[in-house]
Amino acid sequence: MATMAVNNGVNVQALLDAREALKGAPEAAKFTWKASCKWQNGTHSESKVKGFFGLGQEQAHKTETSFSADHPEIFASEDKGVTPVEYMLVGLASCLTAGVAAVAQNRGIQLRSVESNVEGKMDIRGILGIDSDVRNGYDDIKVTFKIDADASKKEIEALVAQSQKRSAVYDVITNPVNVTVEVV
Amino acid sequence: MIGAGHAGLAASRFLTDRSIDHVVLERGDVANSWRRERWDSLRLLTPNWQSRLPGLAYDGPEPDGYMSAGEVAALIDRFARVANAPVRTQTAVTSVRPAADRYDVTTSAGGFRCRCVLLASGACNVASVPGVSAGVPPSIAQFTPFDYRNPDRLPEGGVLVVGGSATGVQLAAEIHQSGRPVTLSVGEHVRLPRTYRGRDVLWWMDASGLWNQRYDEIDDLTRARRLPSPQLVGTPQRSTLDLNALTAMGVALVGRLATIRDGRALFSGGLRNVFALADLKMERLLATFDEWARATGRDTDVAAPERFEPTRVPAASPLQLDLRAGAIRSIVWATGFHPDYGWLDVPVLDEKGQLRHDGGVVDAPGLYALGLPVLRRRKSTFIHGIEDDARDVIDHLAGYLAGESALASRA
């Protein structure tokens, strides 16, 4: 395999080095990701992401990013942004895509294009309180990848499977997590 | 030697060959765990012809059969006699402690001072039960593979079996056949067909040399050592017991048990991916076998290559089960095992309680181990895998003793 020629833009060596370094420093591996959100009007809110904590200290992205969240007009909202549940789909797809690139680089597979569509199915009778047996959130999420790469179909399937195995967003969607919401 | 199972006895045989004075301490009887810590129907995963020990090949009438626990105990008994091993039974080790350049070993039947100690007490002394079991409602009966004997000892009603390795699939099948509806919670697992191209799949592991792969040639040794046992069972029919076989029986599959909250068991929604991972890994392994058969001209000795149906994803797999609702009456934790080193007063355990060793040479002079997963080879924990490991480890031990004696005579 022409591992040297493969370049998916992922610095796998840095990731492997970090893995080795953090094996002996579990405290440095404890990260806190952060976002702040401010209500605008109606169902519209603006969230900002910049700082996070990791490697034992406060860190920051190069720039701050803002996210507008709202609901579409058919929900009688002003549609000033995508819905929060759509942000979840963005999170899942982008996490799996990053994983595909990293795993491909590690396995010496050159990617040419990686595209995916995500669909989350939801019965809104849950959030509207029409039927208490219907859950609020998604009851089914499907991600469909189209990948063009120097690899067999099986190798590509293995890339996508491994990416799910190591995806933080996939994990937090498929497994429960403790959530505390408090007022200060 | 601590432990008179196949590992301690194999080591004893090589020590006797070198005329090295030693004793094998056994808390109970020879092959104790095979006599007292196995469920009734348990059989080895390896066919009989593979159940060979140093100088003792299988000579029974059924080379392709699989030994029951009682037959394994008889085999190990016979090996102890053939090897003329100096075993002290009913001698439980209560502590091993360094004392200058020796070890002090305290037992229920007196003390020993020795230059070397070999830990051969096994990898499966304690059932690993996840912490979430604390949330199981008191109305549910809980079992581990150590207190499970047969389905009749379980309460009537539904059973949740947690774990999809060899133990989990075997217990799920036999409990379901007893008329108790079984739900099997499956995380990452190793899928294998019982036979491939007409041969036992473990024949392929052996013949292709895969089982002989050394620990220092494996990319991710930590992962290899944590690999769960394959979904196999030893039956006269040589049938495959993968998840599709369980689905066909009527066992309900759910995702990995993530937690138990307010009496509800919550399962991962990632079932599809653990199926995909196991299917892909099995296909890769079978392709490796095919390639080996082609490359070594064995293609005509075996049947044509086979491919197996992907693991069927249940149409509807519940993400939670209310454990107080009555449908589930018992839980069987088939969630693995770990060794018990409570008596080992030598600082050689890592932060996860695993022994720090390099191919059985423990991180303390004169201390050795055998019979742990991928100790020196992929086959380390199988009966026939002990011979090469024991020979290598005893080689090292003999070298250590010789070095020590040379130092002493110079002093």
C-alpha cells in the first residue's frame, strides 16, 4: 500500500503521538466543551462557541462561531435559523466524516470525495404533547455515505464502521448520558 | 507454581525436565475450576484433537468432538500423573511477598520461601460485572457464569443475558430452549462460523499459523488481549451459534447495556454498527484463510469458499426495558472475567489491575505468569497453546536462576 503518498489532510502521526502521550496523563485527557446561548425573540436564539478546556488548561478556537437556531414558519416561527435537532444531524455527520478521514489516513487509503446525507425521523406528536407514548426526540436516524476512494467496497464499509466506533457524537446519540440543567 | 491447572502443570513438566526443584500449590484439587466453576453443559471451544498437552496427545475415539468440563478435568488429572507433578492440593496461597532476593509464600498449609514464583492461577477467577448492576431492582435474580449451573435454577419467566461472547451466546441459547424468553444484550463481539470449508474454524486458526502469531508481532497488543471469546459452542452437530442462529431460535437482540436508570435498562442504539464490525472482521479473517489455502496449495484439500449472510438487524429492537414490569425475572451477566491477585503483595499490577508482564516475564525479578490472554501467542489461553508458552517462560526462568547462582558463586 502506498501509505506515504496518501494525503487526506489528517495529521495521523500527531493523533497517534497524542494517544501515546495521554496514556500516561489521564488528567490532561479530560476535556470540557462549551457553548453559550442567548434568547433573541420567540423561538430564535443565538449561540456562540469559542473557548473549551483541555490538556489541563483553557483553550480557544482561532475564531468565535455563531449559530442561529429557530424553527420554520410552519411552526409559526420566524425561521431565523435551523432547528436545534438539525444541529444534532450536523454534529453527527461532521463527526463521522472527520472519523472517516482520520481512519482512512491511518489505513493508507486516499479519499477523493466523502459525501453524506443524514435523515432523522421524528413524530412531532411527542413535543406537542399529543400522545405521551411518543418520544420527543428522533426515533430513527439514518446516515448515507457516498465515498470515492482508492479502496474496495469492503474497505470503505470498514472505514465507516470504524468511524462510528470512535465517534463521540455517535456515542452520545446512541447511549444515554447524564444531563444536569440548573438555574443560577 | 501457583495453580494446578493445565498451565501450572505444563510449567512443572518443563521444570522437571530441567531438574529444577519446585512445587505446584493448588487451593483445591487438580483442575479445580473445571470441577467447580463451570456450568453443567459447558464444553471446550476447541476440538479434542487440539486438546493436547506437552507429551500428551488426544488418543480418544472422537478427535472432532468437544470435551465437557468433567472430561477436561480428567485430562488435566491424567496430565498431572504423566508429568509426575509435585502437586500440593488443598493448599490455598494467601500471600506472595518479596523478601530480599526471594519470595515468601504463605498458604493455608504452611509457608514457602522460593527464588521464583510462577502465577498459573488463571485469567478467569472473578466474573466482571459492570457497575450498572447496582441499579437492578431487588425483584430480579442475578447470576454470573460462576453461580449459573443450568436453566432450571433460574426463576420462570424472561431472562436478560448481558454479553454476546461465547458465554453469552451459549447461555442465551440453552436458557431460551428451556422455555424462558431470552433477550440478549450485545456489544462488540467476535463472530465465527463453527466450520469453514468443511473444517473446524479452529483448524484454520491452527493450520494457517494465525494462532501462533507472537505477542511482540501484534500491532495493538492491548486490544488483542482484551478481545472477547468468539461466538462458538462445541456440540456434536458442530453447529454455528452466531446471532443469526439465536434470532432464528427466537432470542431477542438488543444493543449494549448502557445503564440502568430508575429500574429501566437502557440499551445502545448502535446495534447495526456492532453487527457491521463483526461481519467485516469475520469476512476479513475468512479471506485470510482463503489466501493461505491458495498460497500453500491446500485449496483442493478443503471445500469451496463460503460466505455467510450478514447479521440480521431486528426490525424493532427496544432501546429500554422496564425491569420492574415483570417481563424480565433474571439477569445473567456474561460480561467477562478477570484474574484475582488479592494475595499478590508485589507491586506489579497496572492501574486497571492487570499484571505488568512482557510475555509472561512479570515486572519483578523471579516472578512469572502463564495462561493469560495472548501471553506470548494468540493461542495462549487455549489448552494446546500452553506448551510453547510454558517452554519459553521456563527457559527464561531457568536462565534467571542460573544467572542468580552465578552471581552467588562469585560473591
